[in-house]
Amino acid sequence: MAAATRSIRFTGEVVEVGTVLLVRLPADASAALPSRGQVAVTGTFAGKELATVVEPDGRRGHWIRVTPALRRAAKAKPGDDVDVVLDVAPEWPEPEVPDDLGAALAEAPQEIQHLWDDITPMARWEWVRWVGATANLDTRAKRVDVTISKMEHGKRRPCCFDLSSCTDPAVSRSGKLVEPS
């Protein structure tokens, strides 16, 4: 895979998958990224500044979530074509840690809290992504417990899950981004 050395530019359509708005990257734009998994990027979306992590679609491609804030700033709605410019970010942003995982980490022994602080932001994204990769609340609770247990044993990253699959249960089926509604 070639590393992105120049800005990646494309026009993409804002689509709705379930209740999520997103833009799929064209194949050539996705191929210009350095990984088939998540990639931290900066750039612009419809002329508005963007700093995010593009997600894999499970088909060797990627997509960008159009958050409510980005939607408002860009005045983007389903069916709109938007111009996007992406640059691979020099550093990963911090992930938003979900409440259940955050509470477990806060209650965990100090050595686990130190390990969480010591791992890279990219590794923290992987833990957050792994915990969130299920719609089943019992499975999610078990994954929170397993995260703490694995970290207790020195594991710095979750194992045994496909980093190039689409893991957001709101927009995926069997590890692949579902088609827009």
C-alpha cells in the first residue's frame, strides 16, 4: 500500500445509512490512503475544516461519518455532492471513550489506567472500536470486561478482529458497510 504523500481530493455524495449520514470515498481516493483500516485525517469537507478518522467499509474502501456538527457547518444533507480534501494526519486524535468503557477504566487498578495512558491514541481507537463493534448489550458489556482483563495481562491492543472491516453496528452487516437507504 502506498503512503499518501499528496492531498486526496474527491467529490462524494452524502448518503444516509439507517440514521447515519456518511460519504463513501471513491476507490482511487481510498487506495491512496496508507491502510485498509482506520486512518486519521485532516482536511476540508464542503470547505469546512475536518479532523477525523475515516472508517473502513469492509470492501477495501473507506467512508467518512458526517457528524451533526459537520452537517450543520457544511449545510450538508442526503443527496448533496460535497468536495472533500484529505491529508493523512501526522498524529491520531483522541477517541471519544464511551461511558461504559470509561467507567471501567476509571474503576480499574492504577496499572491499567497507566497502560491506557501509555498506549498510542491509535491503540485507544482500536479498543474503543472493538468494544463498540456489537449492537448486543451483553456482548458489549463482556467486551468492556475483557478489555480490562486483557490490559491487566499487559495487552496493548485488542486482538483477533479484522481492522479493515466495518465495525459500526449502526451501518454494517457482517463486517461490511450496508448500502444507503
